[in-house]
Amino acid sequence: MRELEKHQSGGEALQRAVLEHLLTTAKDTEYGREHGFSTIRSYEDFVRHNPVNTYEELKGAIDRMRHGEQDVLWPGRVRWYAKSSGTTNDKSKFIPVSDEGLQKIHYAGGRDSVALYLRNNPHSRMFDGKGLILGGSHAPNYNVAGSLVGDLSAILIENINPLVNLVRVPKKKTALLSDFEVKRERIAREAMTQNVTNISGVPSWMLSVLNCMMELTGKTHLEEVWPNIEVFFHGGVAFTPYRKQYEQLITSPNMHYMETYNASEGFFGLQDDPADKAMLLMLDYGVFYEFEPMDGGNIVPLWGVEKDKNYAMLISTSCGLWRYMIGDTVRFTSTNPYKFVISGRTKSFINAFGEELIVDNAEQGLAYACEQTGAEVLEYTAAPVFMDANAKCRHQWLIEFSRPPQDLQQFAALLDSKLQQLNSDYEAKRYKDITLQHLELIAAHPGLFNDWMKLRGKLGGQHKVPRLSNERNAMEQLLHLNEK
């Protein structure tokens, strides 16, 4: 906690120290030599010598590393690669996870999650029982000895300190199974007889496991199975669509929820205050941050950000990612300390007609419509319907409800009006239905999104349903499946 207190006012100093460490450590790598790391003396030098990268720019170097080459993007040989599915692109990305990154980014985030939770809940008894940690699976990497690829969660479980296995369920063999449907039931059966006090994972997949356990036990509420359950450390997708379902499943007044921002590329944020949805940006993990304003302008380091502006986030890390565009957008709610909310994805938005609709708008709009109608949303996606012969166009929403509204059209109207209230660009395009007509809402049959993910081999792990998209590939596949 003493270390974390440095985040309160020493953000710039922490970040400058991280940049210096990264450049010094990687100066003799192939990338470091090509980009003059040994001559860099300031952040401005770093910017001059280094271009912004997407995965495509680093893909060739990462592939060589996967084949066993050393000292390419990071010193030594990197053995682990987190397989990231992306949201709108079916092609997998393979994110290097170095030994230093594993310890000083990913595991550091886990330790700090617990430290902050215990600070906020000094009477916690979470260590009286076990933690259910939900993970994916891994597989050999190009048949290179000792090298594996898989979900980040599987990499973390594979490398975790053996002592942690004494306070964790399920068994490692079960946790790393690749077939999620088989794994879900096995996890439920192993965990339902244990004294589980804390759970960690992606909300959608965790809910699937918990519902399976409710069916097996015949219980209604989770605390009937685990009377000492007290905290859910969640991340990967926004929690808003799932909150009501968790609150109905877990009615104990002692239950807590803590959001984490952990991705294949790194561990970036922690909810340090239960009363504040914003997360504390973690500044001393071997991740150097930069931010590109979404409304145009120059990329700035952390100490150049402003409150209430949308930024695309760039990272340089001790896993060998350099000025890497991660694809997430964030908005700062405070700069002392640096606290933020995830506002969306650089590619997960709809801007087919100049409306600039982002995930943050969608989440707030859905929450409002649910609040007004008593509905509950399980999964959703939205995409544009482009102009027809009559020059009509609209947004099409496909929503799987766990509790449908009595009047679907009323829900759609509430969602549409709230989006206009939240987003002036959307409001302008909706004006008198001239550019953009009223949104169309289609109810998905139960299990549609799971069925679709399963068909694509992306059931479980850290795979995500694309929320907003500028193109219709995913929507067309889902609609076709919904008609069957």
C-alpha cells in the first residue's frame, strides 16, 4: 500500500522511470538498436525515434520470436504468447508475454487487486476459503520446445506460484481444458463442495459456470452453496449488462465487486474505490502509456492528458510492445491521481453516418432502458443498416435478454432517446429522422450468442462478443443463426 500511495501525486515520475527502465533494458535488442534506444535521453527523443505501431507492424518480429529467435523486441527468448481474438477480426493476435512482464505486470496486478480490496474491506475473510479462478487453455507454439500459446488466463494459471494452487479451484487440469462446455460442468462440480470466498474472471463466462452450478445443486442463490462468498474480481468486458443478474444470484449484503482492467497486452487499471466506477491507472508495472485524442491532435504522455476527453491508448511494455495501439479508448475522470473509465474500442464503434456512437454510450443507454422497463440484457451487438432505395438508414440492435421487457418497442424508444441525450453527434443525425431513422431492435433467442461463439471456436476464455461494429459481418451471421 505504501508503494501504491505514490500513484496519488507522483504519476509523472513513476512513468518517466518506467520509460527509462524499458529503454535501458531493451537497448541491445534488434528493435532497440534500429530505433536508437541507447541515444534516447527524453520522452521527446523517444517519440522522434519510434513510430506508432499496430499489431500488423510488429507481427513479423513476433512471428520470428515465436519460432525461437532471441533479442528481437525484448531481451532473451520469450516463451509465452497470449492469443488474443480481437473483437471484429477473426484472425488471432499473438502477444508476447516475457518473464518480466508475467511477474511485474500481470501478477503485480493480481497482488495489488488483493491489497486494495483488503484495504477497503479490513474485516475480509477471503483467505479462510478458496478462490475460483476461471481461465482458458493453451497449446504448443510451432512445436518449439518449452514454448506455448493460449489465453492469458491459462498462461497465468500455468505459471502461478504452486502455493496458490492450495487456495484455488478448480484443479489445474480442469482449469486448462479447451472444451468450455465440458469444462463448465467440471468446474461447477469441483467447486460446489468447496468453501469458495472469492471468484475471478470474465463476467459472461463466470455467469455461465455459476448458472450451471445452480442447476446441479438445485439452489437459487449462490450463498446457499458458498455461504462465505464475498468478492468478484471481474474484467474483460463491461460489467454493467451483468450486474443485475449477479445481484439476483448473490443476495448476500457482504458481496463486493471489483473491476480490473487486464488484457493480453498488460494489466492497466484497478478499481480502488468501491463507490467510484473509475479505475486507478497502474503506473509502475513496466507499462509506459501514451494517449491519442480521439477528436484529433498530438499524442501525449500521461502528464499531458486532460479530464473528460476520449483518448486511444498506446503502450510500451516489458513484453516488447513499443508505442503499440492497443485498440481501447479511455476517458480520465481525475488526473491526481490518474483515474479513468474505459469508453470503448477504437474499432468497436459505429460511425457509418457521422454519429460517432461508442460503447460507453451504448452501455449507458441500455442501463437506462433496463432501469425504466425492468428488463435485463445478457448480450448484445449493434451495426448500421446502410441506405436503402429510399435513402433510409438506421442502427440495428440484436439483444439477448435474460428478462425481456414487456414492450420491445418501448425499450427501443427509451434506448434511442437516451443515446441522443448522451451523444450530440447521434442526436444531430437523428434530427427529424432526416439522416438516421429510429433504431431497430431484434430480440435474440436464448443462447444465440453462445451458439455463435461456439460455431467460431471462441466459447469461453477471454473471447468477447463485438458490441458495436461499422460493418455487418457478425450481425449477418447472428441474424441467420437467430432465424433457425
